[in-house]
Amino acid sequence: MNIKFSLVAAAAGVALMGAGCAGTSSPATDDAGQNGAAMEDSMAQGNVLDGVWEITEATGEFASSNVGTKYTFDKAAGTLSTKNGIFVTDGVITEESDTSFTVEFEGVSTPFVYNYSFEGDKLMLELTSSGGQKFTLERK
């Protein structure tokens, strides 16, 4: 088997296991349960998801494989990249609303649609088309 094909197939597999999102949402809270001024400023600019998040809990297909996966969001560039071990998958955010977004990943022909919300300072994701996958992510 060709090594380039193997790497593309592996990257596509990582993307299929789960990926990230972008958009805006209701205010998150800090550890004390209060709205953090920095978080509010970031949200006012539409950048609440910018930076690195990590899956700390997962349910559905491939749940144990998804824990520890890191998501890097760049709202200004409209991009999302995921990293699971040595596998990095890059994507472009093509649509977004206050409750959902769509990502097209390199090497994968089908777009991924996610519903999202916040519970305190945790980001909750649900992949709408993949075996009931749900992720809890924490900012890193």
C-alpha cells in the first residue's frame, strides 16, 4: 500500500472520529460561576472559540479514541484543525450560526455538521451525522 494513501486515509479517519467547531454562543462562566470580563470581551469580538480546546469526555462511536484530541480554532481565518497523536487534520468552517456550524476537512468529501452549546466554561459538541458522538471540551 502506498504510504501517501495510508496517511490520507488515516487523516480522514481522525476527521471522521470527531472534529471541532466555530461560532458564537451565550456567555461562558469562570471557575467562580461569574461571567469573566476576558471571556465577555472575546465573545463580543466573536472569538470565544479561538485557541486550543481538548476533548475531556466523549460518548458514541470511537469515544475512547476521541478523548485527548485537541482542536485549534482560528475565527479570523475561518479554520479549524484537529490533532490526535501525530495526526493533524485541517478544515474550513463553511457555515455557522449561534447553535451549529459546518466544517469541510481536507481529504474528506462530506462536510461535518455540529450542534454546539456551552455549559459553564465547557464546550459541548454533537456531531449530527456520526453515531451519536458527543464531546465535552475544555480550553487549554
